Amino acid sequence: MITLQGFPIPPSDNEIKLPIYRRGGGMTFVDTNTYKKFRMDLQIWIIENSRHLTTCRNELRPLIDNHIPMKFEALCHFHHARVWTQKKHIKKFDVQNRTKALCDAVAKALQIDDSQFFEVMMKKVAIDSGPESVTIKIW
């Protein structure tokens, strides 16, 4: 099993692309500023963790080379106020809308194909302090 800590939290699906309508009709999509910032944060994280990523790739190599399905677990650490109201009710805040972007980002960081992630589990974790981030386990 490998563990990646402090991974940047990707934006939700509806924060990745922005529709732009053309004058003559039609539409195109461009990356949002939120998604651009995430990609920059991801590049910084990859550089800062390059040695650990190499170790992780080597540990996953037998699974990759033998096409063995992998399990992917993500603990998404969000500040308490984003998850719970002051009256201790759950806020409307989907973590599942970040699944595809997170799997793609982890696959990019590890330089592997995310099609081997056969089982994906996402959990919200409320934190009182510190940076919001994701802890990922793959086995």
C-alpha cells in the first residue's frame, strides 16, 4: 500500500470548465481559474514530493505491470465550517463531484493509468485547523 499526504483538493466537476458562447452560435469550454490554480498546486506538490512519488511508483510497479486492479481511498480533509453548520447539521457539500478529477490528478502524479482503479472510496473529514488537503491510499 502507498500513501500520499497533503495532496491538493481538486475542484468539483462544475468548477472545472466554463462555457463560452460564440457570437455566431456554438459554444466552447475553457478552464476556470479555480481549475488553473488546482493544476498549479498539483505541479508544485509533484515537485515537492518527487522522491516519495518515485518510491510509490516502484511499490505499485508489480500491480501495474501485471494489470492487477487497485483500490483507491481518499480522505478529503475540509475545514469544519465547510462540512458542518453551527447547529451541527451537515452542509450541502458533495465530495463525490471531485472523484474523477482526483483520480486523474493522482494518476498524473504517479505516471500511471487510472483505469486500474477498480474500487474508489471518498470520505469527508472535518478538521479544525491546518490546510485542506487529501490523504490517498492505494493498494
